[in-house]
Amino acid sequence: MTNKMITLSLLLLLGFITTASADIFVPSNSCSKPYKPYTFSNKYEVDNFNNGVDRYKNCINDFIEEQNEASKRHLMAANSAIEEWNSFVRANR
């Protein structure tokens, strides 16, 4: 079996295992959307709504950043496992 075939087999196996053991829990954001009144009665309501929009946007952006970082860590772990396997195969031919 060639190195390419071994690596491809391992990648397919890792993909299957990852899919089969994927988290049941899917994270979702806990951000609160601001309430927008039908009409604004005064500047305070406008400012309050705009501040709420900013808080909501920041919360969503923070959630996205956390998920992207987690995704990078998972990809690094998978790549490390692949490299470990490839190193093992090279050393034990």
C-alpha cells in the first residue's frame, strides 16, 4: 500500500469517525435582539435602540469569533493526528 493510499484511507476514516461522533449539542448564540418600537417617541428611545443594536452586533461577532477559534483548534488537532499517523507509518515500514 502506498503512502498516498494510506493517507487517503486515514483521512476517510477520520472523516467518518468525526461525523459519527460529532457533538449532539450545537452551540448557538445567546445574544438578545434589541426591541424596536413602531415609532420612537424621543431621542432616549432612539439612543437606547442604537445601543442595543451595537450590543447585539458585538455579541454576534464575539460568538462568531469563538466558533472560528474552536474550528481552528479542531482542525489543528486533526492535522496533528494525521501527521502522527504518517510519522508512525514512515517509521514502521
